[in-house]
Amino acid sequence: MGWLRSMRRLGAITFLIVRDGWGETQAVATRPEELAPLTEAGAGVESVVAISGVVADAPQAPGGVELRELSIEVITPVREAPPVTLSKRELKASMGVLLDHAVVTNRHPRRRAAFRLASSAMAGFRATLRAHGFTEVQTPKLVATATEGGANVFEVNYFDRAAYLAQSPQFYKQVMVGVFERVFEVGPVFRAEPHDTTRHLSEYVSLDAEFGFIEDHFTVMAMLRDVMAGIFARVAEECGAELALLSARAPEVPAVIPHIHFADAQELIWRLHGVDSRGEPDLAPQEERWLGEWALAEHGSEFLYVTGYPMAKRPFYTHPDPTRPGYSNSFDLLFRGIELVTGGQRLHRYEDYLAALARANLSPEPFAWYLEVFRYGMPPEGGWAIGLERLVSQLIGAPSVKLVTLFPRDLTRLAP
């Protein structure tokens, strides 16, 4: 049972390709009466059908077998052509058309493959963390104040007052460290950032983890390395067909991912490429690409940690580096030359939070419920957030993160 992807006649023989949720099967009709149910119903491509027959070896067919001596039932006939031709190996349409008609174009095997990869990545994330004693939680997506500070939040009307869509589960996952010690979440986050780029979305899936009793951010990085290995091992195990279809390859995660301090990375870029960004608080996309090339050439690694980002670029709850004033115990993980993960060590003492909020010119009052957990004892802790769509986009080399998002939300798109 499935969808009639294509129907091709060669003389007296008709080849039908039927697609279901897992793959495709070829069915071969040699007599007009076998096709009579389709003809009588006027059923064209994308009709839902049930076909039974005799399985026969056919090396040229999908899966190496085909159905013969057919009995066809039309479950739901479709009598008009879909908005985009789905029977071709490649979808010949612009990104705008693909996304406008995503409810149909997501059926195409190549688009569907990306979403299958995302599903396996989430499964690998969950399985690895559960094996390390983490508990999955689900935190609110309607919040009373911005998580990261700043204005890049979506305001909504919450009965008689303003609320915001959560920029991240950061506050809540930190609080839950005080309950379970090790927690993780898979869920949507919302960023009202006015970016229309190939790597930004207004809503995306975040793979978050937080855990306590760490030494510093290197403890967090070591755990994240195991999680990345678990994700890509699961993807390789479950999605060989999807990777092959998309001409993609799951990376090998090294036993120890190489790392470079932010200041040293800027010096390296200046020395190798003549671009002086020393004094800038962040890395430009091109600089990330250069660092990715350097890590691959120098360490044979498609992954690179950049540690010690300036405190000015990190949220107020980030733990400063006690040995290098102005820098933080934080990191980004670059994957094939693009930032994939942001994480680090958090503050865990109440008085340090009050001081950090004062430095950021933020009133403690809106954060009172969050600060309460630190008044009553929290261990040194840290965590990270992985953007799922960006992970899949980098894995398959998609030209835009929107093409690996089921129904993307950006500056202009709110449907489908």
C-alpha cells in the first residue's frame, strides 16, 4: 500500500512505481485488465493504492524485486497533477516553490531522507544521554522574560499581560539540574532575529543538555563529544540508504576533538589569511570555515572546539575564565566549518549571579524565580545546545537550512 509515484508504458508493458513511508516498489502490468481499476477511477500519480502480486527477482528494479500478476485497488484516486513533479530523481523547482508546497514536496524521497536523518539524530541524542544517566524533561515555551536578554523575542498576548516565546530552555534546564543532576530536552526554540540567511530560522529544534558536578567547560566538551559520536553512529546505522541517496557521509568523531582558544584562533586567522579580527567578540562565518579547514588539515578532524569566547559575547550566566579576565569558560563546536553547538560552564553561586546581572545592567526582579534555585545550593554545572536543522544541513551539504526543515519559519514565511 502506498502512493503511485509514476506510471510508465513501454509497448504492452506498464511499469508502476509505488512509494510508501520506507521506500519504493516496482510493479509490472502486462495485461490491460490489471490496470482497469486505475483507468476506471481516473487515478493518476499520487493516488493511494493497494497492490498485491507475485514477487519476482528483478535486478534493475528498486530493491532488486518487482511485483507481477497484479491485483490493484484504488484507495484514494488523484485526478490532477501535483504542483511539483515528484516522479523525477531530482526536484526541479525553486526553494520558494518547494517550501510553498511543502505539504506535498516533502513526500519526495530526497526531501524525506533529510527528515529521516533528523529523526535518527534525535534518537541518537536521546539514547546516548540516557545511557549517561540523563533524564529527559519538557520545559515551558511561554515565558515571562527573555532568556538571553535583548529584544530578539516574540511577544505574545498572555491573557492580560505580555509573555514571550522561549529563546531557549536555558533557565529551566539549569533549575532541573537541582532536581535530577543530569537533564536534556528536545524541543522548539524561537528567535526573533531579523536574519534572512542560509543558516538562520525563527523557529528551530534545539537539542539541549545540562548537568552538574563538573570541573569546568572541558568536562562539558568531553560529554558532548560522546553525544556527537552517538548521534552519528545512530545515523550511520539506521540511515545508510538515506545517506547514499543524498551522496552524504556520516563523519568520524575523533576520540578527542581538537580545541583552540578564541584568541589563538584569531591569531591563527591573521597569520594564515591576513585578516585581522583581533579585538572582535565573535567569529565571522568565513573565519569559521577557515578554522574548519585548518582542523581538517592539521588534525584530520571535521570537528573543532573554539573555547574561551569573550565574556562580552556570552550571556550573563556564563562562567568567566578565572585565569584570563575578559574571556569565558565557554565554547562553540564547529562542524565542517560552521558553528553547530554553543555551550559552556554556568555560574552556580547566588552572589555571582547578582554581580553578573549588575554588570549587564539587568534588574534581578524579573529573574527572581530563576535565582531562587541558586540561593539554595547548586553544584558547578554546564551544558550545551545543538541546532538540529543546522546539524542535518551540514551533514548533507544542503545549500540552506530551510531545505532540511519540515515547515520553516523565517522573516516572511508563516505557512504552511
